[in-house]
Amino acid sequence: IRGPVTDVPFSSLEETVCEPTLKGVADMSFTCMTEIQAKSIPPLLEGRDILAAAKTGSGKTLAFLIPAVELMYKLKFMPRNGTGVIVLSPTRELAMQTYGVLKELLKYHCHTYGLIMGGTSRSSEADKLAKGINIVVATPGRLLDHMQNTPQFMFKNLQCLVIDEADRILEVGFEEELKQIVRLLPKRRQTMLFSATQTRKIEDLARVSLKREPLYVGVDDNKDQATVEGLEQGYVVCPSEKRFLLLFTFLKKNRKKKIMVFFSSCMSVKYHYELLNYIDLPVMAIHGRQKQTKRTTTFFQFCNSDTGTLLCTDVAARGLDIPAVDWIVQFDPPDDPKEYIHRVGRTARAGGRGHALLILRPEELGFLRYLK
């Protein structure tokens, strides 16, 4: 896993975590816990509610999945019991990623699990929910739809709710859905709230969703430093008319590297994708206007290749666990310094080294003051 790794081995959980779970973890070739895992897993196993300030790349997915799976195992949850755990993700990509980790973790378990998200067949999801999915990974809009309109979806036995990247869920406009979901779910449950940034809205959400003196977990409680250490960050000031030339030259020179380039709009991604491929500089792209399947295949293709360039919008940025990226190039500065943190969170994962380059027009220099 990524994030600062402690010297606390997963095997130290032998007393509290069942063998099938630990075997699943070992198969993923993780031996020691990251900081967020070491701090969150023990209290979560005791049933505490937590609010965790965890960055992208901290290993938070296993921090919430291990206790959730453990709960299902201890309660011997069966399909007929319906849904016992719900994990909410801000985007389909992150939901798929979490689902992938869950699948590996459940390798030696017999609990049912499923993915519920927009852009996929609603009716086949409803059928699966009717049969009973013990652990559901979902995006908020589609989950709420099923809660309200799929009578066979049994969530009255829910034991645990995980809200992952809560800040992002609120940012992408799911605040209302989230409130309704929390309102409809059984009150007697364990809740885990994970967020990279702590804002007033997150505090409000924590108030309505968390019970029983939640535990606040911060990683290396150095709140200000939201980007990872091994990251070299730089910027270049370039007039509008030379920006494309700069990007082209940079990509050409770094052909053997793995690079992500961020743009502020879908149109900009499409335009540069077509132009660069047309002039024989092959690049991949993911943005909000593509069909879900296209986004998925492109994403996995990029993950699995050693080199390559992926053009994307912020939709693609948050929480996606893209393996070692050499460069993050921000062709357009993000609207918000918080977004910058999430964008550059893609490089220097797990203490690796990475480089981030911000391309600014002379009139955008003000953005740097915010970052510093």
C-alpha cells in the first residue's frame, strides 16, 4: 500500500482479525500497515465511529474494508440478511477501485458483494440487490435511487456505513443525496468518515452521521502538509500562444515516462487528445463525457502500462490509485488549491519520488501565492 508505512505488521491483528481476511491481505503482498491503517483498524474493530483525515494514497481503503469485512464475518452475515455494509464513493472510478480491493480481500470469505453505480444497468443491479448483497460499494446518486425505488433492497440490517472521500462527495454535488441516505439508514450502525480535507461541511456531515463520541484520526497530524514528501513541485510561466508548444515538447521529450496531464474542461481534454494523436504523439484520455466503459478500459490500460500519457479532467483526479506516475502536468491551474493537492496526490505514492509541473499564464501567477 501507499502512504508512510509503519513497522506494525498486519500479523499483529491475529487476535482480532480472522484468518480468511489476513490471508487475503497477505495475498496482496502487504506485510506492514500504513499509518492510517495502524491508527484506524484497532478502534474500528472495537466498533468505534471515526472521522479520519486521510490523503489519497494513504492506504485508507484497507483501513475501512478490513473492519467492515470483519464485522460481516463475526455476524455470519448471509445473503438473506441483506446489506450489512455500504461504502460510498464520490466517483464511479473510485467505486470500481474500492470494489477491486474488496474483491481481493474477500478471496477466502463467502460474503456477497457488489458494485452499484450510475452508468450501468439499473435493473441488473436491482436483481442482485434482491438476492442480497452483504457489502455494497456505491456512488450516492444510484444508491439513493435503489433505496427509494427498489423494494427488495434490504438495508434494515445495515451494520456499517463508510463515506470515503467525503469532501469530494460534497464537492461533486451529492450533499443532498448524502443527507437523505444517512436519514434513511438504520441509526444503530457504525460509521466511518474519511476525508482528505476538513471543512465546515465535513464537520456538519460528521455531526449528522457519526454517533457515540467519534474518534478523530489524523495522519502525522501535520494538518498543513497535505501533499506527500517525496514530491518535487515546480512551475513554468508561459504565454497563452506558446502553451501548446511547451506541452508538445515536454511530452515528446518524456516519451519513456508515465505522465498525467490535467485540464480544466472536457472540451480541452478532447481537443488536445485529438490534436496530439493527429501529430503522432499518442496519448490516452478520460473525461466526464465518455461512456463509463470507455473511461474504465482507458483507466486500466494506463494503469497497466509502463509508459504513456493520460489527459484528464478533475473527475479523474480524486482518489484514483494510479500506480507510479513520473510526472503530473497541470496545463490549467485548478480552480482551488485543495484541488491541486488532490491532483498532485497521484505522484510520489507510498514514499516514491515524483515530479509535478504547473503551467501558468503570466496573469495566473497569483495562484502560486495561495499554494505557498
